[in-house]
Amino acid sequence: MSWSELQPSSPETVSSIGTTEKFFTNLLGIFNPGESFLIEFELDPVGTPTDDLVVNFYESLNTGTPNWDDTPFASTSIAPSPDPNKISYALYNRYNVRVGVVVPGGTDTHTSVTMQFRRDGVSV
């Protein structure tokens, strides 16, 4: 097993995140059985926001035209401090995953969050 290079090569950015969930366009893709992903998010708030950013993970059993779950199977939050704040999150034993970000019920709009990931090199 080995880890892939960072994907995408330049971090993908989602901007102007408020109470309406936004999604990264770069899907994590189809997991092979036993494969895992290590995902890194970096929140770079402007000013002094007080609301956490919530990261949601959704799954679909379809690949051609995904029918995404209505409820995330996992969530994590990123505090607005320190600035910037970077966290890593591991996923494994999933199929087709997309990532959304939101500030639920918050009063802040976060300027941007970036995402990059590495895949575990399991081959079947």
C-alpha cells in the first residue's frame, strides 16, 4: 500500500460559505474495497468570525447519475481560530463520496475553505 500524490495538485477552494451548503466539485471518487482517503481542509477566515464551519460527507450508491444521501453519514467542524485552521479527516470503506460545507444557523460568512486529499493505494 502507498499513498497517492496530493489531489488535486492545487487545493480546491469553496468561497463565501454561509447558511446555504456549498459543495466541492472535485468528488473523492469511487473507493475500492479497503481503500481509504486522508482529506485535509484549511479554513482561512477574514476578520474575527465566531461560528464554526461544518464539513458534511454524503454518499451515493450510484456512479453515473449519483443520487446523494439527504443526510450526511459523517460531519466534522472547523473552528475559526487559529487563523488559518487546518484539520485532517480520514474516510474508509465508503463508495462514492462528496463533501459539503456550511455555517448552519450562524451569523458569519466564511471567506474560503480549501480541500486536498490522498488515496490509499490498495488494489483489488
